Amino acid sequence: MRIVELNQQTKSNILNDLLKRSPNNYDSYADTVGEIVSTVREKGDEAVFDYTLKFDKTVITKENIEITKEEIDEAYSSVSQELVSVIKRAASNIQEYHMKQKQYSWFDSKPDGTILGQKVTPLSRVGVYVPGGKAAYPSSVLMNVIPAKCAGVDEIIMVTPPGKDGKVNPGTLVAATIAGVDKIYKVGGAQAIAALAFGTESIPKVDKIVGPGNIFVALAKKAVFGFVSIDSIAGPSEILVLADETANPRYIAADLLSQAEHDELASAILVTTSRELADNVSKEVDKFTANLSRKEIIEKSLENYGYILVAETMEEAIDAANDIASEHLEIVTKNPFDTMTKIKNAGAIFLGEYSSEPLGDYFAGPNHVLPTNGTAKFFSPLGVDDFIKKSSIISYSREALEPISSDIIKFAESERLTAHANSIKVRFED
């Protein structure tokens, strides 16, 4: 990996490079996606079936678009019981964590008859997009579905592309049933997002769409936002490791590569105060990469977006971590908890040398759907809050309203909204 001295110029250059990976820079595909979305909105199932044949090379009809119990049973028979048990244990951890995020309605009443409050209501129906083919990740099924179940969503619809044989990845189906999906449809790509957003004869319209996908899926989610809610426009995976001279270079190298193997746009960055550690991590990265199955992807990822930054002080290193605002941030320092208190921007923070990033991807419980491309500065991980909505509650008695009525009238009249003022005045006419 390239080793670079950290300064304002190198940090600025890296931030510019990382931003090039944003889905917002792929608007050249927007017209194609827009046409797909419009056609599905207009023609419904007919368009969905046509696009599935065109892109996925398989025939889907009203009779076979929905996954059946027989297909679920077949999936269970083709997945090892050991893996089923692992998925169940992971699901239990994820559920336990997200149940602690639940919010409840509240009301605050006063002796004068004032009642203020907040009503929390789960969304009625949510759509979860799950990639297929080589990018089929049962862990993402758990992470997108379980928070919705914890929130109390009435119905969870899942869409995922079929293979050329018309079948869906069995691990995906097993994870979906363990997580509690209500219905699963064999459709992927931008056409699946449009079907969820507007509804078709076979697929019901949802209130919100969540889940990762390729650039066509990301742009489709962007196109339908406003007709439905969405989680986010996810960018490529990324990891930043913040380390000092006490860190184990083999552990750090292995963790950097755990993200670099995702795709050629993935980012893996080490920021350290130790030049010796930087040199040793670079050597370990080369050793590991030579024997890993996704060697070509890793090498391209590191060539494009892999950096080892050497800072003069830990304060400079922390500032760089906050500016980059990585999706995954590992802190491997002498006192990681103390370092963590100075971190403002990160999707998920992993503390200590045994808290490696894959722990969060699969098993610990916190969500692995995280803000990317610097959006950790203002976005949070996917959670229960993403599947609820809140309504304000206001109730005043006459006795509570009368003393403040003149204040409201004056405020309304200052904005020349006389009908607003009159709405208060009529309640206190002689």
C-alpha cells in the first residue's frame, strides 16, 4: 500500500478522490433508470416481466413471481444446518440490540388543561431490496428486516433478482424467513424499486424502500424518493483504521483487506502516528493479498483508494478521521475508549484489537447498513427509527388557551395572516 505523509494537501486530495465514488456522480445512467421507472409505473407487471427477461434472462409471470413455501423448503434443504444455526444466532443478537432502540408515545399534561405529546406509529408496509447473484448477502437481509420488525411494521415485502434458472439464492431465502419477511418477489434492478414505489398488479406499493444495490438500484431509489421514503443512496464500502505504535500490523492489514475485497471502488485507509507500523502494515497487506481469493479486486481497490497516512500527532490523525467520516472506523490505540471520545464522524466505531470490522458485519448486533462517502457527518446507521413516524399531539382547554391568545394573535398579525389570528379571536368573542 502507498504510504503518504499526512498534511492538509494530502488530506484534501484523498477527500476529493473518495467523493468521486459517490452515486451522485453517475448521472449518465439516470436517463436509463428514469425510463425504467416510468415504464413500470405506467405498465405495471408487464414492464416488470419484460425487464426481468431482458436483464436477468429468465421468465417471470404472475404465477411464479412470488416465492412459494415449496421454494422456501427447497432453500432450507440446500443450506447446511450449521449455517442456519449461525444465521439464527446472529438474528437474535441483532434483534436484542435493536429492541433497545424502540421509542414509545408520550404525553405531558399540566394542571391548566394543556396536553402535549408525541405519538409513535410504525410504517404500515416496507420494501426491502436484496441483491442477487455474486452480491447475495444473507447478513444484509437480517440487518434490513429485523429493525423493521422491532419497530412493529405491519408488512415487510422483499424483492430480489432471480438467477437464469428462475431461482433465488437459498441463503437469502433462509435469512428472510428467519428475519420475518412476509412476502418475497423474484424481481431485481431498477424495475423492482419502481414496482415497490408505485405498486403493480402483483407487487403492493410500500411506504419505504431500504436495502443496498448496484448503481441502477441506487439511482432508482433516488428517482422514486418523494413518492416513497428511502433509507439512503449507499456508496462503496470503506474502512478507516486509527492506530498508534501499540497496534498489531497483521490485524490491521487483515481488517483493511476485509473491506478492499468488496469491490474495486472500496476504500481502505490506515491513519497512524507510527512510521514503523505503516511499513509493517504495508508488508502484511502484500503477504495476505497474494493468497486471497479476490486478489484482483483487492489490488484494484488499494491502487485506487487505499492509503496509509502517517501523522505527526494523534490529534492530527483524529482530525483526519473526522474529516473523512468513514463508514467503518477501527480504533486500535493504547487507550481506544479515550480516543473514541474525540471522534465525531463515523458510521460504526470498533474499539480495540479484537473488535474487527467483520464482527459488526455479521454478528455483534448493531446494524451494518451505514452512511458512506462522508455522510456519517449527518447520517446514522439504519435502525428502528427508520421504520417509524411521529405525530405531534396538542390539546388545550379554554382555560389554557385564553392567557396566551393575545400572543398568538399578535404573532399571526405580524406575519399578515389575519385568518390565523381570527381562528383564535372567535373562541373568545363576547
